[in-house]
Amino acid sequence: MEVSNDYKSGKYEQPIIERMPYGAKTIMIQDPDGNEIHVIEAMPANSGKNR
């Protein structure tokens, strides 16, 4: 699979990486058809403070 340089060329905006309250990273991206995709980093079950 070839990696695209579209972010470097300015064709697309770099997605903003945010942190959830318990420390996981999350980003919102769009696929080529315009569908929004919310990606959340998986965290080990024993590291969560809310459990």
C-alpha cells in the first residue's frame, strides 16, 4: 500500500488529535465519500480510573 502525501501538500487538513478524560487519544476523520469516522484509542481494562 502506498502512503499518500496529501496532508503535506495541503490537499487535506491534518486531523486534530484530542485526549479523552481517561487519557485515550481520539480523532475525527472523513472518508472520501464524506462519512465521518471517530477513532478512539483502545485502553487496557486495568488502566481505567472509572472502572
